[in-house]
Amino acid sequence: MPERDVAELLRDAKRVVVFTGAGMSAESGVPTFRDALTGLWSRFDPKSLATPEAFAADPALVWGWYEWRRAEVERVRPNPGHEAVAAIEAHVADTVVITQNVDDLHERAGSRGPIHLHGSLFSPRCSSCGKPAGLPAPGEVGGRMEPPACAHCGAPVRPGVVWFGEQLPTSALSAATEAAFGCDLLFTVGTSGVVYPAAEIPYVAARSGAVVVQVNPEATALDAVSDINLRGTAAEVLPDLVD
Ligand code: BJW
């Protein structure tokens, strides 16, 4: 089905969900995780960086890596795909953006309160008492960095992201599931669909009768649940749907 027909589906939709992954921000210059040459997991070991055990074993390595990633995100800008998602929200009042991304590019493009299933690079918290911590002032990044100490209990502050083996924030997951359950059109954009429970979101929408449209230049695990596959990048395909 060509983009023209999807634009028509969008015009008729009452409740829309846009479910995004790392590919959404790729054209802004933020690397994905699993792309063969440029993905973070092709260059870095997720077990040594994105697990609670890794932070316990070497907090300076993990904190420094996430501060480097935060600095990289601060240097880039939303792309036309993020802007198109914000335009969908402007056209269809009942639109919910659910992102697995830990960047803030949806917000900077004008999206209202996207649900962050995997947390954020911008919400560090105490690794022991869980109280939110302030962001450190910009400084030298690019290697090991000792995390700041919690102002309340003195334990190391950790990045506010969801690592492998950790539970997703309950309120975010239930709001996302509820939105997917009630929508009539769901876009899944730039995600490989291999990380659970986030990857269940398009299946929840499909089971409740929604049309699922995938925007991705490559085949993914979510091809199986997608009614329509638009093979292209987020910044190429999404703006055409809202012109
Ligand atoms: C473009 C593009 C362009 C490129 N335009 N597209 C069921 C089965 C098997 C395993 C499990 C299961 N349930 C749970 C698990 C375990 C695990 C898991 O899913 N493992 C699998 C990988 C095997 N899940 C967990 O551990 C989760 N927790 C959990 O289940 O807890 C249970 C529990 C219960 C009770 C108590 C305690 C625990 C947590 C998962 C957390 C994931 N965290 C990460 C890191 C976040 C922090 C950080 O940023 O460092 O989240 S991993 C990483 O993957 C990140 C992403 O959000 C996530 C998804 O990746 P995404 O976004 O799909 O990126 P890619 O790179 O995979 O794909 C990019 C796509 O874009 C590609 O398709 C490209 O083609 C495309 N693309 N350019 C459009 N321009």
C-alpha cells in the first residue's frame, strides 16, 4: 500500500500511537544499537555497560559512557521525522507517542509528553535510595568518570535508563499498553522489535483491531505484525504522510 493510502488512513484515524526506536533518531546522528556497522552494540559490549551488574562492578566506566552519549545527544537536533510525528499529534488530538529512546528529540521537535519506556539520559537518580539527582554541569566527557554522590544518602548516582534485566517503569508501561489497546492506527518506526516487553506494544494494538504500519528501511521482527510496511527512513517517509 503506497504512502498516499497510509496518509488517508491517518486522516480518518481517531486514536493514533507512534511507537519509536533508535532508527527514529538515526538521521539526527544518534547511533542505533544493532545496525551492523554503526550500532552501539557492534562497538560496545552491552553486558559491560547496560546492566545493573556492570554499574555495580565499574560505576565510572558506565557513568562516563552515558555522559558521553548525553553530550552527543545534546549536540544534535530533531530530524524531519521527529517533526512529522509532532505534526501527527497536531492533526489527531488523541495521539500518543511511545518511545524506547533515551534521547529528548521528540520533546525538542514539539511532541507532548512522549512515554519513555526505557527511561532517559536526562533523569539520573540515586542507585540506592532512588531519589532524582541533578544533571552534572557540562564538562570533559569521553572516558571513565566517577558518578556524583547522591545528595540524600551518598550512594553513587546512576543513569535514569532501563538496563537489561530491569523492570520498565510501571506507570510508563501501563500507559503505553493502554494507549496501544485503544488505538485504531499504530506506527512502529525505526525499531528492530527484539527487546521485550516494549516489542509487545504493536501486538497489543493489532490484537485490539488497529492497523499497524511499519516505517523501516529493513525487514524486522515486527514485519509479522505489520499490515503495511513502508520501506524507507523515518525522515523520508513520515513527512510525506502529513504534507
Ligand atoms: C531506521 C533508520 C532510519 C535504522 N529510519 N529506521 C522475551 C523474550 C526474550 C528476551 C526477553 C523477553 N522478555 C524480556 C527479555 C529480556 C530482555 C530482552 O528483551 N532481551 C532481548 C534483546 C533478547 N529484556 C529486558 O531485560 C527488559 N527488562 C525485563 O524484561 O525485565 C523483566 C523483569 C521483571 C521483573 C523484575 C525485573 C525484571 C529491559 C530491556 C531494556 C532495554 N534497554 C536498552 C538500553 C537502554 C539504555 C541505553 O540507551 O543504553 O534499550 S537495550 C536497547 O534496545 C535500548 C533500545 O531502546 C532497545 C531497542 O532497540 P531499538 O530501538 O529497536 O534499536 P535497534 O538498533 O535494535 O533497531 C534500530 C532499527 O532502526 C533497525 O530496525 C533499523 O533497520 C532501523 N533504522 N535507520 C528508520 N533512518
